[in-house]
Amino acid sequence: MAGRDIMLINCKYCNAALGIPVESITEEGKWIPCPHCNKNLFIQKSQFEKHFQYSMHCPKCGELQDPSEECVYCHVIINKYLKIKGIKTAWDILTQRFPAKTPASRSIMIKCPNCGFTKELSKDQCPSYITRIGCPECNQSFDIVNWMDMGDRIPKW
């Protein structure tokens, strides 16, 4: 059918790829059977929204990893290290680089410099520390920090 949006997901039980017509999913969600393993999957519209992917270089050892409270390589506690070294949190960095929706807003609009894809991010959704953002539209990554302000180590690519 022309004009039909199909989103691909993987079954969490058998990992089979499934094509789901977006218009068939309600805001509240829907149970659908996997045609491969016959187990039921709960699908929500929010699963189909495009989101930026966040990653971080540890401010101490410089290793690239998913955002976390503790570095998986050197095991430093990120928030404690940031405070001791006087390094800004991700929210502080992002609010300097991207405009707030309103002056007193607790949300900002992040825009990919490569393709212009824009997505709102609230302070509550923001990881405590990130250094790189991956765009879901163009699959390119961009750094959000000035590496001179990042702490002891340069990032490891």
C-alpha cells in the first residue's frame, strides 16, 4: 500500500524482525502476536518515535561508552568526579549550546548540525553526563562539548 508507514521492531523473545503499520498502534498501546514464535508483544506508539542516542567519554579515562553513573572501564563515579574537577554536567553544556523552549523552561530543543533533525529534551530526560549525540535521522554523531574543558584525558575514539 502506498503511503503506509511501517516501523521495524525485533521480537524480544526470538529476535525476529517485524513490520508494524504505525496507524494500527494506538497511543495506549496494543498487544500483537509474533508470527514467528507466537508470543505476545506489547507495542506502544512511543517506541516508534525517533530519539537522539547519547554516549559519553569518561571524563577521567576518556573511553567512549553509554551514559552511566559509573565508568565501565576505570570505575570512577561520574557525578562525584565532575564535581571534584569542576566539570559541567550535560544539562549545563546543552543549555549553553541549544536554545530553551522558553526562558524559564526545563526543556531544550536539540538540533542535529548535519541534517537539522530537531527533538525536545527535558532536564528530567537528560543523562547526567554525555559528550556525544547520535542523530536517528542521518545516523551521524556530533560532539556537544569543548574538549579543552573535559578533564584529565582527551577522548579515545
